[in-house]
Amino acid sequence: MGPDEFKQRFGRPCEVIARAPGRVNLIGDHTDYNEGFVLPLAVERHTRVFAARRDDARVRVHSSAAGETIEWPIDDWAASQFPHWTSYIAGVASLLRQRGARLNGCDLLIQSDVPLGGGLSSSAALEVAAAKALTCISGEALDSNDVADLCREAEHRFAGVPCGIMDQLASLLSKRDTALLLDCRSRAYEHIPFALVDHIVLIIDSGVRHALAESAYAKRVEECNHAVAHFRGLNAAVRSLRDVSIETVRAQMLQMPPLVAARAHHVVSENRRVQAAAEALRRGDIESLGPHMAASHRSLRDDYEVSCGELDEIVSSLTAMRGVVGCRMTGAGFGGCVVAIVHRAARESIQAGLLRRAGELGKPAWATLETRAGDGATIELA
Ligand code: GLA
């Protein structure tokens, strides 16, 4: 247990416990950095940061997963001297200080059961939990939008991924038994009831992690910017792909480089699918999610080109199975996970079907995770 390990390691009890979940996105991928809509939920897997103040201005962090302890003076931080996992925490600490927060020295213990690097936003969970712990320990108050912005900036500057705001806000704002409809432009959000009774959310990890995922992601962001420049040439009011209708995209297909047109088509059509899926959920009509999820996967595969052979294989295997309401790749892609909504009664036959298919393909069994929609980040006194 965390508090016991903290005491053993640091010789005194922890004072606060911050907890932030990973997320899975039901629908709406690569829309967030285009000021569009997303519909994620928190998974019941968390990163926990146990923390206590120190009298000196040093930060000492131990990660149970990495089995490492790193220590540095809070006002003297250089990214290069740290292993990858610490750059998220040190990055958050350094950005907090740049924004004028007066951070206390502290000891931190990190524990997590969010699968690492698997598309469930383990990094956002770590950033958010670290930001919550550091601010609480230092008596600083930040609202969710500020925490999300800061954590996203840490991801941009210290992890080198020009990500949108979905993962951080999903980790902060999610609520049990609801899906989070989020407008990434206005930051308005709605908790849509998603208390599953006859269904479950099943997450299937393709096991694939592409080394070039970060540069491929950045390339997509760039291609979207090209598309925005094209549409702004037609209408000066266009600020992002959010401002472009599907009719305009279709009418302009041949006037743009084909790749840029395809990227825009994905983003603009995906925004519509998110709205349609949200509407279905508001009616409590889970079964209607299926076609929207299928269309989303095709669009991410063909127009946005962020799927991969294994993700497509899992999706087509699931699509052929009884009891599967809908499925699609989820998150950034280039490997990572598939999210599926399946009938509770069919979960065993579906798992068996996946195992059989992996065997036929000569691949190791795909890891699966069942979840319900969980709560967002919390902080408590130990
Ligand atoms: C990653 C990013 C998010 C979002 C998704 C794709 O998870 O961190 O901001 O862009 O990819 O939807």
C-alpha cells in the first residue's frame, strides 16, 4: 500500500494523496487540437502520488514502477539529467514555478496501475496527479482548466508531443457512470449518463507501440494547420477546422492537396459523429453508438491514417462477433488500444474469440481491460 511504502521509504507519513485516472475515448479522436468535440471517460486505473513536505527546497521522487529515486533542487532543473518518467513531474513543477507558484520542497512516491504507453493516457494521469500533489502541498490553488493547460504544456515542452487538451481534462473532470462530452474550444462540458447495466466497456491493447508515433502525431497537427490555411483563404472567419462544415470540405476536396483534404474530412466528420453519439447517449440508446464507432474507425484508418494492421484486425474480428455493439481504435493511434462496447452476457465468448484470433495469427494474446466510467482526479489528506 502507498502510505506504508511512503513511510518505509521516507521515514515519515505522507500528508496528501493525489489520484488521477487514465482515460479511454469513446469517440472523437484528433479533434481536440482542432477545437472540436470529444467524448472520453475515465478508466478505473489510476496514478497515485503520495506526498509530504520537506524543510529544504528539494524534490525527491520515487517511482515504484521504475524502481528508481531521483532528487533535485526545486529551483534548479534541467530536463536532460532525468529519466523519461521524471520529466513529466519535473516539467510540471518547473512550469508551476514559472507561473509564480511558490513550491515547497517535498518527497513524492508514485504508484500507477494505468498501462504505460498503451493509449490510456498514463502520462496525463501522472502529470495531473503530480500537479495536484505539488499544489496541495504548497498551499497553491489552481482550477481544472489551469491544471490541464499546465499539464499539456509539460507534455509539449518536456515530452515533445504537441497534444490537445482531451487527456488532461478527461483525467480531471470525469465523473463516475458518465461520459464527458467536451467542447475543446469553449471548454464547456456535459456529463452524459453512462451507467452501463447490460453492457461493459472493453479495452483491447494491440500491444503495438510505434517508435515514430510522436513525429507522426506532429505531422497530423501540421496537416490540419494547412487545411485551416486553405479554408481561411475562402473565409477569413475560419480559426480552426471546427469552423468548417462537411459540405465545404466536400466541395473543396479537389482544390486541396489530397492528403490535406482527407485529414480535414476526418476531423470535420468526426465532430459530427461525436455529436450524434452524445445525442444517442442522452437518449440512453447505447446500441446506436455502434455505427458511429464503426464510421469513426474507418475515418481514422482511411482519411487520417493513424490506425495500424493490429488495430484493424482487432476491430474487424470484434465486428464479426455477436454481442459487440461497437468498436474502434481509441486515442492517438499508431498502435495502442481498441475500445469496444459489448453486451455483458457475451463478454466471455468475445474474450475467447479474441484469444482464438490471436492464436490463428500466431500473435500473443491481446491484453484486455474491462472498465466502467470512473471518477476524475481527487486529492485527499492522508
Ligand atoms: C493523444 C493526445 C490527445 C488527442 C488524442 C487523439 O491522446 O494526447 O490530445 O489528440 O491523442 O484524439
